[in-house]
Amino acid sequence: MPEWINQGEAIDRISISDRGFQYGDGLFETIAVRDGKPRLWRYHLDRLARGCEVLGMEMPSESALSDGVIQALRNSETPTAHAVVKIIVSAGSGRRGYERAFADSPTVLFRAFSSAPPAPELYGNGIDTVICRTRLATGSATAGLKTLNRLEQVLARSEFSESDAFEGLTLDAEDSIICGTMSNVFFVNDKCISTPPLDRCGVEGVMRRHVIEILGQQGITVALQPYSLSRLADADEVFLSNSQFGVLPVKRCSAMKWPVGEVTQNVMTIMANNQVPECRR
Amino acid sequence: MPEWINQGEAIDRISISDRGFQYGDGLFETIAVRDGKPRLWRYHLDRLARGCEVLGMEMPSESALSDGVIQALRNSETPTAHAVVKIIVSAGSGRRGYERAFADSPTVLFRAFSSAPPAPELYGNGIDTVICRTRLATGSATAGLKTLNRLEQVLARSEFSESDAFEGLTLDAEDSIICGTMSNVFFVNDKCISTPPLDRCGVEGVMRRHVIEILGQQGITVALQPYSLSRLADADEVFLSNSQFGVLPVKRCSAMKWPVGEVTQNVMTIMANNQVPECRR
């Protein structure tokens, strides 16, 4: 059965001329579905809208997007208690060459996948990480966005496919830690939480935004500060965020080790009470 | 009639799960065909092989590539006196997520297009250019390569689609001129030719390599040197290279103007005698 939904039809193939394939000219969102509802939907829409603006593409209507999510879930017969829906918005089939024909309408695709929550012991004991050799290029015109240009993440991810590590942390050329290949990273020093700014490279995750906003409502400030690799050994605690798993403590990065500390435990308790129940340990 | 050749078959569509579409996980080459033969074939193969190595993909065999080019030309019934063939090598349909399943074999696609040479007066009088606002991110893991991650070029190209400019020059964050959206750039100062190094960003064009090597054989050195935007007004001459048009003089960039100078004319004459006859003015 065709697995992707496009304009209400189930399909499996797209035009080779689609600019998403030719140039990575497009965006995507990977949305956690919990108890039948897309989680952090508004934040996914916000990021997609910002991406469409930067890329000069037409933003699909909210109703078209939510209809597509519902159709994808129905089409896949995925149990909606715990699933994931991917939305791809590409610039569509256009003329040859980098220049777009602006009459082209975007290609909008939806697919639902079943997904299982990470093992509870990962929330309890933390995960292993590594530092990736692949560096993120800085000064990217699409910094923060989730575009279809994801080669850096593919290359970084390939570095630890043979290892037991759950995630790899990526650096920029100046040895600043930016984010994980599929997550954002937070550091705790002297009870203060910080996360790297993502205006030069990296992806601004919706869960990162949710963590910052929910903690802010509790009077806990997350500082946006560059974090050099050389400081990592001095971190008291490290944790990651991602739209699917919520928040996970980091117990190890290469030779460095951390306990699942008080601050991380508190963050997880707060997030568990705010739409991210998987963080309840 | 389906326009792309894949494993000997003419097709128009590919799997939505292809990693080329999902992540821009792949490479391409755009090869000039002149008098029935792919020009600078060896250089295209070199760059593709280097790209496959960096991306960790299997390089298609030379015979598979040359068969594909021939089939694409035959399939399109394009006159082969002056045509272009595009080859796309993507990482194929793999598992979901950034991690590749290394058992997947690459998707290899070929398509021929008819192409007309640029108007002779462009070679004689030069072309207009602009400086693009879109900056190239620096420190890219795929610098120099022609990957399917081309959003920077798409965005830069869109800036001058309404103008008469033939090409736009792109800078890095430090105001160094790196290359055009679809070409490489050379500067002439006091009879000396230079072109920017491309180890941090930009695409190493096959025609750039050909120009450097042919001029080298004539005892003319091309210096690999960063070139700041602030020096552009002091350039005596500026010219561009590209696999399709060969070498074109730049007569203007925003408010700056240049004559088609002696050095550029000499370069064009030399290149015209070395597989790039369109440079004969």
C-alpha cells in the first residue's frame, strides 16, 4: 500500500524533477503523535512557516496540514497512541537550474510511522553520546531551520552507527558544541542551564523551544550561550531534547561521565507535567 | 516519454523514500556534450568519485556511467552536437532517519537536455553580475563537492531572477568572494590571475580545474588566494568559468565596470584551442 499522502491520495513515488530531490529545496517536520494528537503542533507550524518565508515558498494552509496528518495516520493504520508523522514541503517540480519558477506550487507529503518510546532505563540512567568529527558549517542562510539539506547530519550520524552511542554531538569549526545529530543539547553548570544559540548553524528543535518556554514559566531561565568542547568536562549535568523522546539525560560522552543530576531530574519532572509524560521516571 | 534513465529504463518518478529526496543525500554532475562526446569526462568522474568517498557511497562504475550518458542522449533524441547530460547519484532508498543502511545501493539517474550556446556577444562584451546577499556557510564538510544540498545556490539565484544579471557572486561571512551561483570566478590584478580556494565552501567546477591546468601548461600560474569584496573595485579584469559556457568575461558587478581585458582575451583564446571552442570570439 502506498505510504505517503499527497493531496489526499496515497502515493509512493514523486517526480524526479521535484526540486526537493534535485536540490534539497524544501523543508520537513517530524511530529510526535500522542493519544491521537500531534504534540507541539503550533511550534511545528511556526518553524515550517519561518522556513517557507526564508526559502520563499508558499506555506500550506493549516487546515491542509492538519488534514494531511489525519489522512496519513488513517492510511497507515498506525496506532495513534504513540506515533510519528513526517511532513515534507518541497518547492515542487520546477524548471531546470537553481532558479525557481514561482508559479510552481509546493509538493506537500505526509507519512505516519508507528514508534515505540525509548526504554524507561534511558530516562532513568541516561544515554551514551560521542563527539562527531563532522563539523557544522557556520553562517548558514538556513540556520535553525529543518530543511531538506541534511548531509551534515547524515555524515555525523554515520560516524557512530557501529557504536553503542545513542547520539552524537556536533561542533562548529571553533569547537563550540552546537547540537546533536537529531537533538538539541543543554548543559548544567552550578545549577544554571544553558543551550547553544543556533543562529549560525544547527536546527532549532520544537522540544528545545518547549523546554525553554515551560522552564521560563517556572521561573527557570535557560541561557543561550556558546559552549566550548573544552568546557564539557566541567559540566555538572548534560541533557538532550527531541520532539520524539522529550528530554533524556546524558550519562557519558566519550571518556566523560555524568550522574543524572538534580537539575535534569527536576527538568524531566516539569516536562512530564507539560505534555511530555515519557519524561516521568 | 519518461525522461530519466535508471538501470537502462526510462522513468519519470522515484521513491519518496529515496535519501536524495529525504536529505539531499547524494551528488550530481552536469556534463557538457560537444560533438557527441561528454567534455571533461575524466574531471567529472574525479569529482564524483571524491564525493562518493566523502559521502561514504559506492561509486558507480565508469562503464555504467558512460552507458547511462549514451542511453540518456539516445532516449531524449537530443542533438548531440551541443547538449548537456545531468547525472544524479543518490544514496538510494534506505531506512528512516539520518543513518544509512549500507546495504542500499545508490540510485543512479541520467537525463539529457538540449542546450544552446550563450550569445556570441556575451563572449565578446562580457556579462553583468551582482553580489548576492545570501552568504555561503563556511567550514562545510562537503566543501568543493557538487552535492544535492544546494539550497544556498537556490536562494542566491532567486535574488536576481528579476534582474538582467547573468550571474550572482556569493560571499562567505568574512566578505570573501567565493564563487558564482553556477560558476567559478577569476580575478586579474597586474596581469596576475587568481581564484578563491574552495576548501571551506563553494563548488570546485570542472571548468575551473581545466582552466587552471591548461593555463599551467602554458606557463601561466593561477594563484589560489582569498579575494575580499573590498578589493573587487581594484580588479583589472574579472572572468567566470562553468562547464557549459567555458569562460565568460565579467563586464559589470553592481556599480563596478571592467573592460574585456587582454589577460581574459588571452585566456579565452587558449581555452578555445583546448576543448572549449565557444570561447573563440
